[in-house]
Amino acid sequence: MPPVSEAPFFAVIPGAQVHQVLEGRHEEVVRIVEAAYRLHGSGDTVNPPSYFLRFPDRPDSRIIALPASLGGTGGDRVDGLKWISSFPRNVAAGIPRASAVLILNDPDTGYPLACLESSIISAARTAASAALAADVLGGARGQRPRRIGFFGTGLIARYIHQYLAGTGWTFDEVGVHDLSAEHAEGFAGYLEQSGASGRVTVHDTAEALVRDSDLVVFATVAGTPHVTEPDWFAHHPLVLHVSLRDLAPEVLLSGANYVDDVDHCLKAQTSPHLAEQLTGGREFLDGTLHDVLAGKAEVPDDRPVFFSPFGLGVLDLAVGKHVYDTLLASGELAVQEGFFHEMRRYG
Ligand SMILES: NC(=O)c1ccc[n+]([C@@H]2O[C@H](COP(=O)([O-])OP(=O)(O)OC[C@H]3O[C@@H](n4cnc5c(N)ncnc54)[C@H](O)[C@@H]3O)[C@@H](O)[C@H]2O)c1
């Protein structure tokens, strides 16, 4: 271990500071996420399975632990843990479904460096990953889609729209569908006032949304598949299946399938996991996003294309470390004095 030159310190980074660092930096965050995917693809990360804490008395809620380590060279190395709750009933009570913290650890000493508010980091890295996938998978098929459809219209849908718009995507048509008419209208209102391109249509039926979109974003909280008709995808859209459990395995099997990490994605009853159970194997997978990035997998344009990202802890670490480094460099890090107290071996 290298000599420790100064006493370890610990910082708390609230959501307002995270927002300040990331706001409007869509392109930069996409590049950070891409670099993390490349490190992960080259084996320079440790990203064990997520641990799901579930509650018998609150079956729709969960808290997930995502430990991870980001390798590489230089100052970007970091270890840590994301601890993220999903309580869907929060939405009716007027607060967001998801809340999270991220702990960053020093890779040389193991000392925790900081605790960051992480619902923003989580939404940002998810949206940046979706925008990257749209570019990489869509780009490999030629022309960018001009008609986008949002299936499920919560915070994640809003972030994905912001990241697409913020990285140069424009649309002729923006479709919206949600089980809740109120949420669909709220999202349509956000789209109108965002000033982004495209005629906004609220679709009453799931079928109309899918059939009228060439880029479909699933961001619902469905626990089991509710879209079961492969025929709805006969026009071969690119589908960002961010919520992971909307599509029946038969739908996935009608197209080409990409994931962020095979072992992560094929568990916890995700749609790709169901497809594995149905087919008895993983042959239905066409590659990872990194495979396409690295030119090791092709993307067809004569079938629908599905991207199902499980969401890797290394992405949170990469974006969280960027926030930490930015605040450290600008002298704005809120250090907690005396956080580590018992520091001398014999008192
Ligand atoms: N893969 C990843 O990396 C990743 C990361 C973050 C979040 N997510 C997932 O994204 C999803 C959305 O998160 P959010 O914070 O926006 O949630 P949210 O609760 O804010 O919004 C979800 C919306 O989906 C709607 N909905 C639920 N079931 C539906 C259905 N069957 N059909 C149509 N609409 C339906 C709800 O009415 C709500 O408006 C969650 O499932 C979350 O787990 C995935």
C-alpha cells in the first residue's frame, strides 16, 4: 500500500451539489458511462451480483445493494456501494419512487471518501446509458429513428428524454403512454414546456404507442410481462427496455437482444431471464452493448432490436467519482470534521 500522506476525510454530497455538477452535462456523462462500459468490457471492474432486500409485508418494495469496483489507471479508480430503494407507493404520496445513497471508497486505504445523494446519479447514468445504446445500436442500423414512444412516464422517462435531447436527438413524433392518464398528461406537459422537437401524442393504448414508434422506451414499474404480442413490433423498432420486465419472452425472441452484462441481466425474473427459462439457453442473446461498441457484434435492421440493461454499479461509481472530483477540485466539498475519530493505534 502506498504511504498515506494525510488523514482520511469524509464528505457528504447533497442532491443540490450533484445536480449542480451534472446539470446540462449530458454529453460528458454519456462519455463517462461509455468509458465505464469499456472498462467493464475489458475486465477491469468488479461488479458482483446486486443484493435484493425484500419485505414479506411490503412485496412491491425493495432496497438493492450494488457493490462495485472500478479499475483502470490513474485517478479514476474507486470502490463503493450504491444502496437504492424502490417504493412505488411513494408516487401517490407525492415523492419519488426511488431514493438512494452512494458510498465511494478509497481504493488504496478502503476508507469511505464520501456519501452522495444518488437518486440523481442513478437516473443520470441510466439515461446516459440509454442515450449511448440508442446511438450505438441505432447508429449500427443506419438512420436515427424520428418517432419515439415513452411507455411509462415517470422520472426515468424524463431523464432519458433529457439525455437524448441533450445529446443532439430530435424527433418528428413523441408518443406517450402510461397506465395512469394523469402521469401521461403530466409527462406530455413536461415535453411541451421543454421546448424539445416533435409533435406530442398521448396514446390510450399500448399497441398504438408501440406501432407508432421507431424508438420505444420502456420505463414502467411492471413486475411481470404485459406486452405479449410480437406482431406489434413488426416494423422493427429499436426498444430500450429499461424497466426489464415488460416484454413477454416471445416478444424478445422475435428480435435481436443486447444486454449490458449477461450474468446480471439473466436473473430476478427479468424478461431476458424468462426467455432463458423458456428456451433453455442463452443463444437468443446477440451480445452486450460493449460487444457492439468494440465491433464484436452486429445489429440487424430486419428485426426489432431490444436492449435490456440491468444497470451496473460501476456506472454509478464512475458518475459519482466525477461528481466528487469536480467538487474537490473547486473546493466545494463539504467535509465532515472529525468523522474518522479513532485514528491512533494505541490512543
Ligand atoms: N435498468 C436500469 O438501469 C434502471 C435504472 C433505474 C430505474 N430503472 C427502472 O425504471 C423504471 C421506471 O422508474 P421511475 O423512477 O421512472 O418510476 P416511476 O414510478 O416514477 O414511473 C413509472 C411509471 O410507469 C407507469 N406504469 C406502471 N406500470 C405500467 C404499465 N403496465 N403500463 C404503462 N405504464 C405503467 C406508472 O404509472 C408510472 O407513471 C423502474 O422499473 C425502475 O426499476 C431501471
